[in-house]
Amino acid sequence: MLEDLGRAGRYMAQSFRLMVGVPDYGGYVAHMRATHPDQEPMNYEAFFRERQAARYGSRMGRCC
């Protein structure tokens, strides 16, 4: 039961971070290690810049 509560808390925290636009670097690193072990994951700064560009960089020609 305590394990389920901890898992639910981590899920909620991740959901809140994604709602406000904070990318999940830990999830990215875990994914890279599991599915692309031959590739080096980006460091946090590069990951954050890439996520910001993906979120805000595609709004060319729009005011909002």
C-alpha cells in the first residue's frame, strides 16, 4: 500500500511538472538507457534547451 501511494505521488508530481512546462529529464535519461544504450543522453542544459525550442520554437508567424 505504501509503495502504491509513493508511485501515485511520483505520477502526480510528474503530471504537475508537465502541466507547467517543466520537462522530465529523469524520464528522458531512463528512456535513452533502456532503448538507446549505444547513444549518450544529452546533459540537462542541452535537454532543457531542446524541449524549450520544441515547445516555443514552432510558433513562426503567430502572435499567440
